[in-house]
Amino acid sequence: MATNNPYTSYVPYQVVETDQTNIRAILLRYLRNWPWFLGSLAVALAAAYVYLLYQQPIYRTQASLLIKDEKKV
């Protein structure tokens, strides 16, 4: 029943709901883009290195002083 009507659309897949998750399909979806993940990780690490290289170090110091009174001894 094929029609040449431009207002109807054909969906070439069928949605099947299952109770179990297909871990392999999920992993393959992300592993297909591994160069992008690796590249973004390299850019983020390089940006963090450059940021820390030029950032002024901030140190917090604290001291206490104990004064002994010779008269109270």
C-alpha cells in the first residue's frame, strides 16, 4: 500500500518495549564516539594545566604566640 502522498511519513523502524536493557547497544553507542571523548578530555586537561600554570598561588597562614610571664612562675 505505497502512496506518493508527501504528507504521510514512513517510519523505517519499529519501537519494541522490553524490560531488559541491552548494555552492548548502549556501550556501542558511546564507543562509536570515543575519539570525541578522548579529544575533549585532552583539551580539558590542557586547559587545566595552563590555568594552574599562570594562576597566582594563594597560601593561608596562621600563627599563635605563647608569652610566658616571668612574674607568675
